[in-house]
Amino acid sequence: MDDLKEYNLEAVYLSKEINLAKVADKLDKNLIGRRREFLTYLLGPHEFLFLFSFGAVVFTNASKDTQTAIKRSFSKFLVNRVIGSYDESYILRESERKFNVGEDAADLPVVGLEETEIAARILAQSVALEYIEDLTDDILNNIETMNAGLEKEGRFLKSTKSILQLFAQNNNIIQFVITKLSLLDKPDITWEKERLEVLFSQLADIFDLRPRFRNVEYKIGFARDNSEFALTALQGRRESFLEIIIILLFIFFSTFFFLSIYN
């Protein structure tokens, strides 16, 4: 990698999950790294492919035609494809005696597979988080509609089932971000190499991963509180309805009883 001074990384979020086991078994490319959460392929001289279990793909120095062909070859292993376009790009430049991480590119004394892997991981997390941000905003829009109905009609316009689905979505999002994206964890390769830890931390700051996660966490907390309130209110309404039914049945049978006695 000594003769190449620039590495162009392009990330795209394709689905909620990629079946890595099947990709590793079926994709006819040079697999050079296999970990629990991602696969690394060597596509050609200085060309890499990273596939992440949470649905993101990162190409390094790959042409558009190559990207299109490879994405087509593993499309059958995508689980729950997403609608919309989520992509990021970044450049790593090898520059002797220089270490500077900027918004669009980083100048590093050495650019190897490890540095490329760190950058690919950050980009993959960023595009996946962008999808989560859109999903969270959709949930808040549903909450807004629910609250508007309560304000205007004095009752919830959504059913218990719909609110339970919102509640489940809230929990699934947080679980996905923490367990799948591993946003709060540092990669294993950063623990023993300080330069990689610094690169990882600065790239995470450039892409605002932690502030964006906290923002999602806050929105999900707000949505969860509203969902819990709605479920409690609906449960109370159901109990009141059952009480009314019981009272009406009591009146009916009492009336029938007394009429029977009178007759």
C-alpha cells in the first residue's frame, strides 16, 4: 500500500440486517477478515469491501460499476431492505509526519488496513444511525397525531394494538443501536494501538455519533413516556367500559328478576 496515497471510502445502508454467514459462504470474493459483526474482502489492489451485520456496506477505492455488481451479488442475503438512500463518503490520505482528521478527509502518517477498517466502521455506523434517526422521527410524528386526536376529540384515535406497536418500536430501536451498532463500544483493535484509538475517537466526533445517539435516546424516551400514558389511559377506559357493562347486566338481571316475581 506504499504507492497509493489516497483511499476513498463510500458507505451505504441497505437493510436492517445482512446474513454474514451466507455471504461468507456464497460471495465469490477474496475474504481476508471475518469477525462477528463484519466481513472484510480484498477486491483488488488497494480495493476493499466491508459488510456489517447491521445492514451497512463500505467500499474502498471501488468503481461504481464494481459496487453495483457486488451489491447485486449479495442482495439475496439482505434482511428487510430499507426504503430511501443513506450514504456517506470519506477520504483517508497518507501524508508523512502528519495527523489531521477533518470533516471530509483525514491525513495520516500511515494508511493501512487497520486505519481503513476504523474509518469504514464509523461510516457504517453513521449511515445506519441516519436511518434510525428517520425512523425515530416517524415515531414522533405518530405520537404527535395521537396527541392531536386526544386534544381535539378528547380520546385516542389509535387502537391499543397501534400503541403497543409504537412501544415495541421504541424498545427495538434502542436495542438495535446498543447491541447491533455497538455505538458505545470501541473496536478491539483500538485497545492496544493508541494511534487507532485516537483516529477512532476523532472520527466518531467528526460524525457526531454520540450526540446523535443521545438525541435518538431522548426522542425515544419521550415517545415511550407518551406510549405508556396512552396505554394507561386506554386500560382505564377499558376498565370503565367493563364496569358499565357489569352495571347494565346487573340492572338487566335485577329487573328481570323482579318482573318474574311480580308476574
